[in-house]
Amino acid sequence: MSDQNSENPEGLHFYYDRQERLKHAPRQVKDFYAGKMKTPPKGLIKALVATRASKIMFLTLIALTALGFAISLVDRTSNTEKKGGIHYTLKAFSFEEVIYVSVKLDENSGYGKTSDLSILVTAKDKSSTVTEKKTIEGTYDGKECFFRTTFYDYDILEIEAVIQTDGDTVLLTAPVEKQ
């Protein structure tokens, strides 16, 4: 027996006729085989603006991205500031009912002079009432330095520092981080 007869012992022959099959096919299938169907647009941007709904989604995506970028540029934290070539940072955290406050002045190699500092640190509670004030005196010569103090009132939620140096005044505020 030949290979054809071993697979098909009855000798049946199957013929595929596309035209015969397409006579009973739905309209979309006939259009597809005839090449009359609308093809999707080529390219990413063309696909994103092909329909009205996709245009709206694309414009919404662009608007939200621009909004996020604008907010990141405008929203600056109030616990850092750069003035007179010096970058100031205020941090406060609580640990075992003691609040530790640190004012950091970053290194500025081009500063070239020594300045006296006066830092007025104010502790505020939940109603923004001043509970305690402390003054820190020191000098800054262009090298990184820290000025630290502590408060012993556990109800303090915010620290404010007014830094005065060579006629410049910097106001920093920071929430107290619970640890």
C-alpha cells in the first residue's frame, strides 16, 4: 500500500476550494480575503491618535505627565533652602520621648570666608503654639557642618529654624519624624 492509501484506506479525496468556502462565509471574512478591510495605522503616534477615544486618552496622558512634571518643579520642601551659595537642611526626629534637631550646612568650596551663625530653633505643638525656643551660635567656613539640639516635650510636631548669617536670613520648617 502507498502512503496515501495507508492514511486514507477508503480512497477519499479532500479538495479545498476557497471560493466555495467563501460563498457561505460572513461579510467580514469575505472583506478580509478581498483586502477591503481597514488596516490599523502604522507607527506608534499614528496608532495613538487613530480614533477619537485614543486621541482623548493620549492627550490625557500628556496632560497628566506635564502636570506631574510641573508639580515636581514647583513643590519644594520647606526643610531645605539654598541661599548665598550655602545649602541649608533642617531635620527633626523623635526617639524615646526626646526630639533631636539637626541643621546641616553643606560644603561650599568657593565660600572662602568665615561667618558667624545664629540659629533660633522653635518647637511647635499640634496647634502651632510655640512650646520652646533655643538659640545655637556657631561659625561656618565653607566646610560641611552640623548644629544640633534636643527638646524633651513629646507633643512637639514641627520645628522651625531661623538662620542668620552675614545679613542673610533663612527660614526652615520640618515636621518631627516619629521613630
